[in-house]
Amino acid sequence: MREDPLLDHEEPVPPGVAHPSPLMLGGGLIALAIIAALAAGALVTRHPFGFDRAIILALHEAGPMWLRHAVIDVTALGGVTVLAFVVAATTGLLLVRRLWLTAALVVAATTIGSLVVDVLKTIFSRPRPEIVDHIVAANGYSFPSGHAANSAIVYLTIAALVSQVTRGHATRLYIALIAGTLVAAIGLSRVYLGVHWPSDVLAGWSFGTLWALGCWSIGAKARMRLIHQRE
């Protein structure tokens, strides 16, 4: 029997992926609690928290010059151009593999998620940090971090949905680790470069993680419904 990493024609969800694991449920609850706490504080005051100033001053421009250049390269991975390319490339691959449902979910989830982030920024209207110089240009409001939130929405959502059509626990784990590492590095880069408070990034990470878990659930339910219709 041919062993294929990606299942063709939206075959059944691989074993162990049909239902959320305790780790996923726990992560979702933690992310929800973080969002609730940070959003409440940001909405009431629109000012940074006490830990924001200490962290941004400690991290800003720390280390040698090569690190600064590397961080600038990393932060670009969470920009609109790169994220749009990643979504387009992933969607193209899924369409070539005739994974229609997964391709549609990736496009819809990442597009709607990005729009929601823009709305949230307008609602909270928190100014960007001014206690340090901005190493890169940044416009708009600060909370939640668009790079942190959108990178989580794109990379984590793609990883979550692709895992549902991928064979092998090791392969799915590898995809998740790569996505998580990218999201973590991009978020930290925004603080290092002085364009976001740490709480902006933490809120962005949490929102993007919840979004990805929600998309995972929607994908799993839609996939199982298709399976039942074929039976």
C-alpha cells in the first residue's frame, strides 16, 4: 500500500486527530485567560502594563549588530507580503493535491482572522511604545500586535489544518514545532525592535492560537461530516 504524507481527496482524519487532545484544550483555556486579562486592562487604560516597560528596555537592541540584522529578517516573516505568499503557496499545493476542503478553510480562516485583528486594533487604540527608538518602521495601533497575531493565525492555522490530512504523528509534530517556532520568533522580534509592548505580542499570540484551535475544530467537524455523507 502506498504511504503518502498528504491524504488525497479529503480522506478520513488520521487517528489521534479527530478529537482535541488535553494539551490543545489546556492551551486554549490558557490563551483565553490571557486574552481576557490583557484585553480588560488595555481597554480600560490603553496604557502599557508595569512589566511592559522593564521587558522592552531589557530586550531592545540587546546583543551584537548581527543579531539586530537577523531580527529584522525574522520580523519580515510576519509581514503582510510574506504571509500572503505563504497562504497562496500552501493553498496552491493543497489544490494540486485536490484537498479542496483544506484549501478553502486555509483561505477563509487566514483572511477573516486578519480582518478581525484590524478591528481589534481599532477598538483598543493603544499607541505604540515611545520609550525606545523604533528600529523598523511601524504604523497603526499597538494592541494586539499584528505581526504576532497574524503570524499565529497563518502559521498555526495552516499547521492545524494540514495536520488533519497528514499521516504520521512525527510529521504532524514537526509541522507544529516549525509553525510554533516561527510565531514565537516573530513576536519576540517586535519587542526587540521597539515597535510593540510585550503585552501586545502576548495578546497577539493568544488570539492567534485560539483562532487556530477554532479553525482546527471547524475543519475536523466539516471533514467528519463529509465522511459520514459518503458512507
